[in-house]
Amino acid sequence: MTTSRYLADYVLTCNADFSLLKNAALDVADGRISWVGERSEAPPHEGSTIQLGGLLMPGLVNSHAHTPMTLVRGAGDGLPLMDWLTKVMWPREGQMTSEDALWGMRLGAAEMLLSGVTSTCEMYLFEEALVEASQDVGIRLVMTPGIISALHGDSFGATDNRIAAIADFHAQHHDPDTLVTVGFGPHSAYDLPLELCSEVASAARDLDALLHIHVCETQDEGAALEAQHGGESTIEILAQHGILDGKVLAAHSVWLNETDMEIYAQKRVRVAHCPVSNMKLASGTAAIQAMRAKGIDVGLGTDGPASNDDLDLWQEIKISPLLARVTELDASSMTPQDALTMATVEGSRAIGNDDSGTLQIGAKADFVRLELDNPTFVPVTNDDELIAHVAWSGSGRHVTDVWVQGTQVVANRRLTNFDLERAIAESQTRGLRLAEDSGT
Ligand SMILES: [Zn+2]
């Protein structure tokens, strides 16, 4: 089998012992990593050899996003979550067409790839458009079609027959050998009836599919539900209704107590931690250190680009340890390795992709090259310092090249197969129309 051999100054594997290889070679065959190690030990191979220099690492994994919200980026700034959703976001999104979602997703997927994000887990409507857009741009997609209802009714997100429609969509598009896998995206237990959430969870389990749901994002959102259930916590209520059984990705999970975290650990619930969104909307600080100490997988997410306002996951890599440290007043509470692990292999597991997010033999070849010839990466006097530079100073501007499943999608900071200028122009026109038509 022919392989492509990439030579780099460093390979940061993000494997279990977090090895940093120097003067390294990375072989890719048929979309997967066939060998990785020190160049001097590389086996003979047939195929091309590409001298890259720089540092190779796994592509970043955005574990929670609503990417077509690029079209409403920046709107409603300064409002608390419920007002922000009901007075600005949902009125604008209510005007959105499938064609709008297609362009919003194309723009966001381009933004992600250019900053080194190679996988995204999306909760949104217009799932067919999101699949088409992700394939156009070349990003790996976990599509969890949204189910959303009570708070804003009408045409945006009617729930009738939605479970059957998503099961059909799963049958059509879910294929772990390609770039697309499919789950279910019920918005939350404060938006949807519990019985419906239970039905969705059961349908997801039947297909061994991911259930992706917002949980305890803000302090008060669960008050009505908890009052109806004799003061039990939202997590206890979800568990009693079978909603946490199966492969569950709980976005946010900010307002959890010790018992709630025990339930997560026991049910093997995964968490999408979105520190920038949680800070921007003043939602709170998730206790991810405590969760990870219990063995819970925690990925990093941007959340929708309207609550962030960008899709560059490097900010989450920096801010998640900053937030943990300042909350606990403990500079040792989260390491650069922890942050990079969450952004890659742990996040990948959290969204159901167990064979990507790390540079080791057999893994899917989703990787990025960072330019090290840059002021913020100097000096390096030992390996840990280089890893620290990547976590604390890394950003999308250091990413020069990106591969997804072995295919190069960004070369020398440009998308190889996509017209970014057109996506920017389309998104500007469409975003303006949504604002005007909704009167917001
Ligand atoms: Zn969200």
C-alpha cells in the first residue's frame, strides 16, 4: 500500500503518555495513520515524502456547536440567556431557510478548519444542509439534528415525527468510515417535555447513537422542573427518566452538585465544556476538574458562534485552565497537557469518535501543522515548555496546514477546495436579511 510520509520537527501525539517526538515521521495510508515515530526508526515505505518542518498534532475537536449561528453572530450582546434566546436569537433563526443554514455552516466550517478544528459536533436543524456544507468544506461532522419546541413554537423546530425523521436521517448518513456520524439533539429538559426526552433517548439507544443535550447551563433554568419533582435535581430527574442511559453528551453541565457528578460517572455521561460561552453569557463555571477526577470525559466546545463569538477552539484551550485555576486559587489545578487532551482525544471520545483525536497507529489521520518559527513559541529549553507554549500561546494564526482523514484541506493557510470569499459575502447578505425580517 502506498503511504504519504510527513516529516516534521516535532509530533505531539496526544496519546495516553502524551509523547512529544522530535525529528519525527508520520505515515498516512488510506486515511489512517500507519506509522509514527522518530524519523531514524521509520520503516521503508513506498510513496511520497513531504518535508513539513514545524509541529504536527491532532486536529482540534469542537464538542458542542450550533455553527449556522454564524449568521447571527454578535447579536443581542449583553442580554441574559433567556432574553437573548427569546428576544433576539430565536426570532432571527425563525427566519432562517435551509439555504441560509447551508451558507452559515460553510462559513463556520471554513473558520474552524483554518484555525485547526477538524471535527465538530453540531446540534441544529436543517441537518441535510449541514451535512452538505461539511462535505463541501471537508470537516468531520457529528450531526445531532435538533429537537426544540415549547418556548418558541411555530414553524422553527416542530417536534411532530421528528424522532422518526432523525432515525431515517441516521440510516441515510451515519457511517463511521466517512466524515459523517449521526446522533440525536433534543435541546434540553427545560424546553422539551420529559416524556419526549425519554423517547428520544430510547431511540438513540436503539441505534447506539449519541444523545446530545444541554444540561444545567444556567442556575435557574431547571427551577420549574425541579419544583414539580419534589426538589430533586435536574440530573436525578433525567436519570430517573432513562435520559442518561446510553451514549450521552451533556453540554455545559455548569450547575451540578456532588451527587449529580456521581450519577454522570456511573452512567458514563460525557460533558462538553464551553468556558467562553459560559463566561460571555454569565452562566457560571463548570467543575470540570472534579468531573475528570471521577473519570468523566470532558471535551471543549465553542457553543454557537453567537455566544462566543468565534469558532477558534484555541481560546477554550487557554481559558479552561485559566478558569479552573482562578476558581480554585490553585495554579497546579489544570495543566497544559490536560487542556490539549480535552481539545483532542478526550473530546473525540466525548462525541463518540473513539479512533481519532490522537496521532497513533490506526487512528484516523486528522492532523494539523503549527508554524514554530514564531515569536510566541520561543524559547524552548525542554519538552514541557514547548507543550506549554502550544497550550497557552497557540492560536489559529499558527495553523498553516490541515488534513482530515488524510486529505489536505488547508494548505499554507488557505482552504484547498472552497471559495471562502463567496461564503463571506453570502453570509453577510443573509445575516442582514435575518436581522431586518425579524425586526431585531
Ligand atoms: Zn449550545
